[in-house]
Amino acid sequence: MNKIKPIETLYKGYRFRSRLEARWAVFFDNLGILWEYEKEGFNLGKGIYYLPDFWLPEVKMWAEVKPEEWEELPNDILKITKLAHQTKCGVLMLVGVPEDKPYKGISNIKSNMICDYCLTQHHNYPKSEGRFYSMPGCFEDSHFEDTAKASIAAKSARFEFNERSK
């Protein structure tokens, strides 16, 4: 199988390893969610080292971006599970370009339960409560205007012209 090589991308003074990661930074910016790119690496034991893509300090979660579904990446699921356990912080499992939909994440550190998270700033809960809500409702309940706009901004960003998020 031929894998497409990621394109390093500059955005806000950061050199992202891929354009996909930069699009997530644009998405977070448009929602007003603070982020730090590749904040620190971790020794997860048994020779496993890991450098998460994003730290989201307001919601105290890591965010890892993959171009393909997580089910196809069992070793990466093991790594983020170890990261969540070691840091006592959840890990968002982001896939592909940002969309107006819930994303999976490791939420319960003790049981390493995977559930859906709504990434919207709707009703400003991430800033006031310091967390994202897990989504117990149906998929249709998770669509909000702010995440739709942020998704469009992320998809339409043109990094080759050093565009900033608006």
C-alpha cells in the first residue's frame, strides 16, 4: 500500500508535521479552544515513547489526530490508553479533517472507557466547567452552528499563502 507523505505546514509560528494537524489547530482557534502543539513527550514504559499532537489546557485533555479510523490502529489505541492512565487526563481520538460531529475519546481513566465527545463551545461549557461533554444522546443532537463554522474554516484554510484563521 502506498501511503501519502504528510506535508509539513506552518501555522501560527508552529511547524506541524502534517496539514491535517494544522487544520485541527484552525478548528480549535475558531472555537476559541486554547491548544499547545506537541507540548511534551512521555515514556509510557516497556520502551514505548509517545508525543501527543495537542494539549488542550482548558479541558485538560490530550488530542491525537489520525488520517484513518482508530479501529485500524490497535497499537495507537494502546498508547493513548497508557497516556490517559499515566497523566490522569482524557485523550480525544480525532480522525481526518474536522467535522461537525462527535469524536471518540478515552474518558474514564480507571476503566479506559471510550465514548463520544461533543467539541462545541455551545453554551460555553468547556471554559466554565473545564471539560468537554461526553455525548449520551444521538448523533443528531451533536450539531451546533459554532462547530459547523469552525469545520468550514479548517477545511478552507490555505496554508501555502500563510493564511491565518479568521
